[in-house]
Amino acid sequence: MDTISTSATIAFAMECFEHGLIGPKETGGLDLRFGNIEAMLLAVEQIANRQGFGNLLADGSLRAAQAIGGNAMDYAVQVKGQELAMHDPRGKAMVGLGYAVSENGADHLVSIHDTLLQNPDSVGF
């Protein structure tokens, strides 16, 4: 299991739950409201074991959004089926470009993150 995809996919499911696209019937009784730590931990366990609602989430947010339907895709934060890491591309332009053009999708390992650290002369050191 990948920590980035798992956490982003659970956050996606929570968005869907909060917006009424899924409910306790679809989640097998999991109350996926934001802040419900117990439900989040159960979701992780279900994903790991492909049990219950976790079986749907185990394939990531893109496939889950396609299965849920409606406007679920609006909440699936992914590129080419890969969920984004928590590196905000608004402050790291190269990360945003990497997310957009990487053959792997939103891969945070394919681009330069902190250009100031790599070129200290650019800040007058």
C-alpha cells in the first residue's frame, strides 16, 4: 500500500460522503465524515484487506470515482490515475509541471521541489 494514494483516496471518499454521493449503505456503515478517525482507520484496514468498501477504494480514487458516478470525479484529485502528494504546486511550479507531464501521473519524484535549496546563489548567499 502506498501512503500517498491511500490517504488521498480516503480523503476522496470522505468528500463524496460529505457531499451525499455515498452514504452508510454504500460504505458498509462507515461514517466517512471528516474528523472520524475510527472510520478512517477502518477504511485503511479494509483497503489493505480488500474488504467491504475498502475493496472499491483499493483501486484508487479514479476507479472509485468512475464506479460511484455522478460528479464524484470532481473530488478525485489525481493525474493519470495517480493521487497527488501533499506538495503544493502553487508554490513549487516545477512540481506542478511534473504532475502534469510525468508519464506516471502525479509523481512527486520526477521534478525539482525546492529550487532555492539547489541554487543558493539565487537568494544572494
